[in-house]
Amino acid sequence: MYKTYKTVLGVGIMLGALYTLSSNISRSSGPHKAQSISAVGPNKSHQSCSVCHSGGNYSPSMTISLKKDGNAVTTYEPGETYQLEFNIAATGSPAAYGMQAVAIVDKDDSNAGVLTADITPNTHISGDTYFEQSQRNTNSKFEASWRAPAAGTGSVSFIGIGLAVNGSGTSGDEATSEVTLSIQENISTSTLEGTNTTVSVYPNPTNKTLNVVLSNPSNISLVDQLGNVNINIEGSTGEQTINVEDLAPGVYNLIISNDAEVIKERVVIQ
Ligand code: HEC
């Protein structure tokens, strides 16, 4: 009787130890990958790290920056690749750090662009969406590559949250509050030099009006990807302001034509 009890107890302790071990490994190997936990995510689905992580004495704070060739940028060029950098500053001597971040399109809360690779060791991209630690990290800097979305996406936000941890294998560590970095799409004026005509177009992308400045009288048309002519203005001169508010979002061809030439420019309506 006594012997049976000991065996049962022994198996129970072993199972308990195995459970603790596996849950420790899995939980610190990335909140999304290991536990499907998103501090933030598409459609702002949300479960903050601080639901489970709190206490500690490290008072961490986090900064996010987007860089091109080592220099911080405030706008992105569609399709270009950037480095996304997260830094966690903390007081005291944390044993390690952890984090999670996402890139979101401001206008519809969908994923923005593609997190293509992890630059920092001990991180991974989980579910194509979450950039996070793959184990607690002794370095407080986390970096990933980010490929910017297509033209017309508009402003995006990088939302991240970080932890300075004591390495205890428990969740009694301190979560920082969310940090957001907003980056605008680069909206520029295109100046097109024809043989006889100079055309300026701004802003591009646009969502309300498109301004076309002509040095010579010309016809202006806006043609969608299927070849439908959505706007046609004959004999325009000087500056023309075109209302594009009612056009479906997408990429259009702006065609400027006169007796001497035809000039084309790609215009994005958001
Ligand atoms: C549902 C509860 C829960 C949430 C939410 C959660 N974690 Fe954890 N996390 C845990 C538990 C439990 C542990 C302890 C087990 C371990 O260390 O593996 C842990 C451990 C960790 C560790 C290792 C801690 C140490 O001192 O060893 C890091 C780093 C970490 N989590 C990061 C995060 C981040 C970043 C978030 C938010 C994006 C997050 N966690 C959200 C439950 C959670």
C-alpha cells in the first residue's frame, strides 16, 4: 500500500516537472508562436503582455525606429525594404528582454507590408505578422527587415510592446506600455518633362483632389487598369484641380495629350 502510494506520487512529480519544463520552453519562445497571444495585431486584436507580466523593478521603456541604410526615416517608399529597430531601456539589471511588434495599415487595421526576416538572433516572425523574441534575449535591441506595402496604402503604424525580465521562468516581470511609430507614405509631386510640355502632378497618391499643372494647353484623361476613361478634360490650361473623391481606389494612368505629344503618369487614388 505504502509502495503504491510512493510510485503514484513519483509519477505525479515527474509529470508535473515535465509540464513545467515544456510550458517554460514554449512560453518564453514567443508570445504569438507559443501561446497565440497578440499584444496588438490586425484589426487591433489585443491581449497585452501585462495581463500576465507585471511587477519587477526595471521600469522598461521602448522605442521603435524605421531605418534605411542606418538612417531613421519618417516616410516610406512603396515596395522598399527597411530595417525595423526596437530598443528597450531599463533600470536595474534585467537578465534579459522580450518583445512583440506588428505593422498595421492605419486606414483599415490590416497587416502593413511584409516582415521578411529577422536580423537579431533569438527572434522570429510568427504567423507572417508578429515579430517577437524566440527566447528571452540578453540583448535589448531587436531588429527585423520590413518590406513596405504597395503604393496607395497610406500611413502605417508599428506597434510594439516589450519586457525587461528577471529570467526566473515566471511571468513576474515588467511589461512596458505600447509604443507606436507612425510612418507616412511618401507623397510627392511628379514633374514630367515632355518635349514641349512640362506637367506637375500632386499629390500622388491622393484621395480627394488631383492637381495637374500644364505649361501648354492639353487634354487630360484618367484611365483605370481596365482601360476605362474615368475623367476626360479637353483643352485644359494652367492648373486644373480634378475631384477624384468618387473614383474607386486603385492605380490609374493620367494621360496628358496635345498636338505635340502624349505624356503618361501613374496616379494612385486611395
Ligand atoms: C497569458 C499570459 C501571458 C501573456 C499575455 C504573455 N506572457 Fe510571456 N510568459 C508567460 C508565462 C507564464 C511565462 C513564464 C514561463 C517562461 O518563462 O517560459 C512567460 C515568460 C516570458 C518571458 C521569459 C521571462 C523570464 O523571466 O524568464 C518573456 C521574455 C516573455 N514571456 C515575453 C512576453 C511578451 C513580450 C508578451 C506580450 C507580447 C508576453 N510575454 C505575454 C505568460 C504570458
